[in-house]
Amino acid sequence: MVAVTIRNLSEEAHRALKMRAAEHNRSAEAEMRAILEAAVRPVGRLRLGTALSDIGRKAELTNADIEALGQVRDSKPAEPIGFE
């Protein structure tokens, strides 16, 4: 794991951080980790699997539809692209 040092944090920000951590029943360090994780990994980010699943639900695809697609799919490997 990576260690990060935060310098020159104001006393007010440190006090607020400690109060916020206490509200969430965790240490100030754990609270800082949670804040940073939330900032760089927003909850509303697009997740490919979820998006594809939503598309299938909206199109009202069933397992039988997916199986039928698998039966007609060409199973031989694709030819590589030539750049000559």
C-alpha cells in the first residue's frame, strides 16, 4: 500500500476531519481514506457490466434469447488483420 503525507493542513480542517470521523465511528486516518476513495471513485461512475445488463433488461432479453445467439455465433477464430 501507498502512504501519503498531508502537510500544512489547517487546525480547523483537522478538527472538522476528526469530528466527521467520530460521526462515522472511524479513525481520522480511515475517514481520510474514505474521503479520498469517494473523490476518485464516484458512486455514479459507469460500470460496463451493469450498463450491459440494463440494456438487456430494457430490450426484454431472456436467457433463451442469449442461448439462441450463442448457437448461431461463428465459433472459429477471426483472421488477424494484415497490414501489408
